[in-house]
Amino acid sequence: MTGNQNGKAGCGCLLFVVIVCMVLAALLVHPFSLKVLTGLMIYEDKMVPSDALLVPRFLEDKNGELYQEAFREFWAGHGKVIYVEDDHVLGMSVAEIVAKMAKQRGVKEDIVKRLEMGSADKAAVSKMKESLAQLGVKKAILVVPEYASERFHLLFGHGGADEKTIFLVKPVTVSYFKREKWWANEFSRAALQRELYALGSFYFNRFKYGQRSEETGKDKVG
């Protein structure tokens, strides 16, 4: 079984190498290739009624577009509560700010709950999954920018047989990311570069983790 999972990790690394090669090649060829690259970063699940909506913190989302999308999904009946990754902005809690935004849109403030996430690595994700399971959340929708949707699908969508919570991904089209011409926009380029780095770190850690489990003879790859 370990060999099979190492094979999956290897395939993931290969996919990342292909994406990086496409970036390098796309810089020298037609913009169509750059659009194809963006398409590879996007993943979307079909939205169905769930127990909760989960909104990770993205510093670039200065206008709160992800939270606004979470409110829309709430009104569509796709979530009973909205969990936001807490942070502080000018001395104010992000969760408190989002609760006030919710009230202005007719959503009860107590619908918004804070949830600690930390860095989006394997350990932090596992801890957050445990927290949601303890809260009785069996199905959750991740509300993330479209360019980060594939990474969050990889982080949350490959649980084992004992996984207690199912995660769906809702990619959000945000105004600060110019999908059609991201290469011509400095802010969009920076956002995609950060995402590619995070995606590369994910595949590297998965590959390294698989290598370690092979050495110990134990099946540890998630």
C-alpha cells in the first residue's frame, strides 16, 4: 500500500513540475497558455447543503469578498454556520468584523464563529479537522479564491477511510485577481506566485513524507 501511495505522491510532484514548466514556457509564448495554466489551479465541487461554511484568511482579500460569498452560500441553504479563520486588523478581530458584516446583510451575528487554522500544512489541517469533528461538523464547504482552490482540494479532499468530515471546495472569482490577464497585473502575478510556491511546498512535503514512511516500513501517507 505504501508503494501505491508513494506513486500518488510522485504523480503529484510530476504534476507540479509540469505546471512550473508551463509557467516558464508560457512566458515566451501565446497568452492562451497562461490562461490554461490558471485553469489548472482551479477546482470546484457541486454545492450541496452542508453543516458549515469555512473561510480561511487571505490577506489579499481586503474587501472581504470571500466573506460576502459565504453569506450568499448561507442564504442559499448551503451552510448553517460560518467559521472564519481569525486574525487581527488594526487591533480588531477579523471574526468580529465579519460578524458585523453579517448583521448588515441580515445574517445573525452568532452565525459567525472563529476557528484557529494556523499555517495550511498537514499538521494544522489535521488539527482543524479534529476541531470541526468535535463540533459535530460532518460536511463543510471551503470558500477560497479560485486560484487557491486546487491546493485546498488537495489539502482537505484526500482524507482516509476514518475521515469524519467531508470537505467541498467553492472557488470564488475575486476582483483583485485578474484571471484573464493575470500576467499583466502586478498584484495578480504576486498572488499566483505565492500560490505556486505553496502548491510546490505541498507536493514536496508529500513526497518527503512518503519517502520517510517507506524507510520506516509504516504506512503514514495521508
